[in-house]
Amino acid sequence: MWRCYQALGGLFLEGDTLETITFPDCTEELELYWDFVTYNFSKHKGIKAINCRYSSSDGRCVIIDGDMVDFAPGGLTEYTLPNGIISIGATHSSPDKIFEKAKLTSITIPSSVTEIAERTFSLCNLENVTVGNLYCYNYFAELGVPNITFGGYNATADGRGYIDNGELKRFNASGLTEYTIPESVTSIGVEAFKGCSSLTSITIPKSVTSIGISAFKGCSSLTSITIPNSVTSIGNDAFEGCSSLPVIDNIRYADTYLVKAVDKSLTTYSIKPGTRFIGSYAFRSCSNLKSITIPESVISIGDYAFYDCSSLKSITIPNSVTSIGDWSFKGCSSLTSITIPNSVTSIEWYAFKDCSSLTSITIGNGVTSIDNYAFQGCYSLKSVKVSNKYCYDYFKNLRVSDITFMISTLEEYEEAQKLGATKIAIDGNSEYASEDGLCLIDNGELILFIGKNLTEYTIPEGVTSFRKDVFKGCSGLKSVKVSNKHCYDYFKDKVTNIAFYGENASADGRCLIIDSELCIFIGDNVTEYAIPQNVTKISNGVFRNCDSLRSITIPSDVTAIGDQQFSGLDTLASITCQAMTPPAISDLNIVETTLIYVPKEAVKLYKKDPNWIQYKKQIKAIK
């Protein structure tokens, strides 16, 4: 029967005025007709309806199992294909014939269409096409249709962009110079604006967090772009070919994104403050580059960023950087040392490959992933500082001979000990680290001390207590300097020599003076001593049991002397008190042989003073 339908179609020549054809309801035969026929009714430019059980409601389209197999183009210059079409000409034996006689200049393709036969629209002179998905957009873009817009749920309000789950996947900037991306967009997809050569200005909203690979590639007229701080990742070649972007100090920028060095012959570059991204290939093959300063604002160093910068001797990576890309420092053969800050979490593929002069590395505690080939060809590497088990094991497997485990907390120290680390150091960036890098201090408590081989040490200011056994194994520690009474009390029976330092210490380190009050005196082996002039009061028992003391001088401004002051000083020969007014005392606890020398003018005052009268016979005038 289908041969009859084929013959029926052949009865009407192209120039005939056939407008409508109606088929009886013969399902199987109709399917066979459009499965095998090389002649279709769209060949008749005047046909306006093909009526059969597979026709669209307007009779213009014949659709079998989702595939559009025929079309009635009569009188149409624009047309919207019905929803539900999955493919166009996919099963038809001659798909390039479907729109052969159509005089269409404009057509709308629904988002349901996911396949179009290669030559279906090749004979059409389409000027405007509205599509519902990327497949159709790419299809008509390859045909060279001048105006393609998006329609449907995923289209932007202006029809220029296609958004899928917040990602702007494609944009048509034909004839447009400025554009503000809508706030519904959360990411900009791969090649989304590629080739939009008419655009001069783009504004990205704060809703966007990422920009895909080659997103703005070939936007040759782009002079201005706004990238908000919400963007945390930008793909490789995102601004490749954007030759109109501004150049500052020989570097091309896309707002806060460093695109690349323009003049690659320079020995140094200055990256502008506020830069957040160093782009892929930014300084690639800048073979004369010797040094560069990266501002604290940078969060990402892109793939190949410093690839083959063979003269680069030093670089400081700020603690703001979170990622170091593939091949980023490959071939930096003059680089001798590198510090990876705590902010970095991973070191990518071949990041430091062939850095043949690299002898030392410091890796922060944030790094939990290092590619197996990250340090391939670093044959001079001898010393590494690490801060976690992962990095320790990584470099141990590389057979690096000198590995120092950097710790920031007591827990990390205990972990390092469990790993058998023979060299442990404190990370100076730790909030608990002392300035000298030998202690961890938590709320005034010294919880870790790693100077086990020291014979003398100055306890950091601010320490007021000590973790139990914190100095265990410090058998050689004989001399300490302390800044307060708490530390003095802790060490007074543990070490041989103690001295005070800091704002409350006397110049000789023997006295602790707080608010002009002499609180503690360290008098070991002292035979005579003059109390500092800034003292106005002496606490109870300060000189008690200083049994080597033979004479002492009390300054003129002292107004009070505490009890039990000289108890146990049986060999104390003299006390010289320079105060014109007798200081308040209770009991000096001195023996009868101890002489008290006071100013000549004040001898009578002292002898009559109710507190000093008990020492009347011992009071003498200063000679």
C-alpha cells in the first residue's frame, strides 16, 4: 500500500497548486511510506496541510514516533514547530527535502528537539531562529544563521542567554556592546561568551561563584569587566584573545584577574594590589624573570602560570592563596626554596616539575593532597618542613633525607611523635606559638616546650602556668629568665639560676618590682646590695634567708618595709636606710649586731619612732 502513497505523491509536480492532501487512517502503510519514500509532500511549495493521523494540529507537520518526517510550507515565512518533536528528519530517507521549498526566514524550535538531520535546513535562507536548547543553538550556529535567540524556560529574559541550573552555558552577543549578566546566574559555563567580539563591557553579579574554561575567549573588543569577590574559581584561558583589555605595568588584566604578561623580556613585574587570580600561562616562558611579589589579595595561581621561568630565584606565596595549578612552576630551574602557606589545600600535577635547584620546601598544614609527580625532577631536594601526617608520609616515600615536622598544636606534636619524626619544630604562624618558636602557649599556660637540649632559656612574657611535665627531659636546663612571680615560684626549686626580665624587672634582673613595690629578690651569693631607686615599698620577707647578704641599702623613697624582712640573716652586718622619714615597719627580724645607718639629720626621728625605737641602740648616722 505504501507504494501507492509514493505514486500518489509523484502525480503532483512541483509547480502544481496542491494545497491539501488527506490520507486515510492506515497506520502501518503510512509509517512505511515515510520510512522509505524519497519523495515528500514538502516539495510542493504551495501545500498548506497534510492531513493524517500523524499530523500536527495545524496539519503543517507530520510526526511519527517523535520524528518530524514531512512539512507543509505553503504561505509561511515564519513558523513555530509544535512541542513534543524529538528529532527532525532522523528516520526520513531524504531529510534535506523536508524544508526544501519552504520560504521560511524565521523558525522556532522547541526544547524537546535533540536531533536534526545534517542537511535538513541546508537549503533554507533562515535569518532568525529561536531554540530551546544548546544542541539546536550549535546546529544553527554552524549553519551561519545570523540571529539565534533562546526561548523557553532556560532562556534569559532577552533571549540571548541559556541558563541551566544556574549556569549560563551560552550567550549570543550579536550586535551587543554592553551586557549585565542576570542575578539568577551562579556560574558561567565553558565557552559561554566565546567569540562575542562585539562586547566591550560585561558586569558579573555577586551571585556568580565560578567562571568556566575559555568563558570569554575571543572577546576581542572587551575593554571592561567586573568580577565580584564571590567568584572563587576561573578556568584556564578564560580571557584568551581578549586583546583590548587594559595593560598596567606590562600586565594585561580583566578586573581582578591577571591575564598575562605582555612583555615577556622583563626581569621583574609588579602585580597590582587587589588582584585575586593569576591566570593560566600568565608568565609562561618569561625566562628573564628573577623575582616577583604576589599581593596578599591573590587566592589562586593558575595552571602553567610560571612555567619555564628559568631565572626565577625566589617567590613568596601569600597566605591568601588556596590553590596552585598544574605545571604552575614547572622548569623554574633557579628556584632554591619555596614556602607553601597554610591556606593551600592541594599541590597539583607537575606543579614543581624540573625545579632542579630546589633544595628546601616548607609546606603548610592545610595541604592534604599532593600529586605523585608534583616534585618530579627536583633532584636537589634535601630539606622539607611539613605539618601533617599526609605530607610527612609523602616526602618520606620520596626518600627526602631531612624532614622537619612543623606543628601548631599539642595534638600535632603528639602525632609527630607517634610517626617517629626525629625533627620537630613549631609553626610560627600558629596562634599558640611563642615568638622564639620553642613554645606553645594556650591562655597563659605553657603547654609545650621543644628546647630539650637548652641549658638556659627565657620564659615568654604572658606565661603564668605550666602543663604538667612540660619540661620533662630538659635535664640540662640550669638557668631561666622569668617575668612574673608565677614563673619564679615554678622554677625556684628546679633550676640553679633564675633572673627577672621585662618591665617589672630591675636592671640587674635580681628584683621583681610591681607598682614600685619590691616583691621578690634573688640574692644567691650576694654579699651587698643596693635596692633600686624606684622602689617605695618592700613586701614581707623579701630578703628572708638571703644568708650570704652582709649589707643592704634601702633607697630614700621607701615608705614601708614588710614583716620578717631579714629573718635568718644572722651575719647581716648593716642596713643603710636613706629615707629621711622612717618607713613603716613591724619587725625587721635582725640580730643585735646588725647596725642601722640612717641620714644624720634623721637619727633622732628614727630613735623616737614607735616602730624603730626597738633598734635605738643599733641606729647610727650615715658616715
